Amino acid sequence: MLDPMARRTSEDIPADLRARLETARLDLLALFRALDRMSLTPQQIPQRLIRQLFELDADYVEALWGLDQPPGKLSVSAMLRDTQAALEQLPAACSDYGKTSHPGRSSHFPTLKSPSARS
């Protein structure tokens, strides 16, 4: 993933990427808080889906860290590709989680738009 010849320019990274990542993390926080308020037992929480949400959060943290790295330390194209893929997974993952955990309680889950569609 290292690309010592890469030079980061303002055109390489979308201007709104940091804001989209931070918004996605806040959306996950809202989901985690909603889950906490539901007082579910560990058996009621679909472990595969919760793991997916935690992995997405970790991907967002890693991308935010990458944005703060000096030019040439990371492959910008690989970082952007992976970050965009992670951002596009969030709405479906949250929707799947709400449907799988408790269909009757889905109103407790935040409704998320695709972070790539936000302005």
C-alpha cells in the first residue's frame, strides 16, 4: 500500500471525504446507542452483523488517519477505493442489522442515506 512516488494533490482526495467519514462514524454511534437502549441480551444481537458494523467503524478510523498522513506515505488511490467501498456498505449494513435483530423494533434504528450521496 505504500507508494513513495505518490504526491497528494487537492484533486486526489474529495474535499468532503473527511466530513463523510465523520458523519458515517456518528451514524454508527447513533446505531450503537439505539442498540444499547434496547437492553438486548448478547444472544439477541446478531454477532456477524455487529462485527461488520465494528469493522466499518475501524475502516473509517483508518481512513481518517490516512488523510492526516504526509504525501507519499500511502497509496491514495487504494485508500480512496477502500474508503468508498466502506462508505457504501453502511446503509445496507444498518438496514440488515435492524431487520435481523428485531423487525418489530426497527423504528429504534437510525435511517441512513448513502454517505456517498451526501453533500
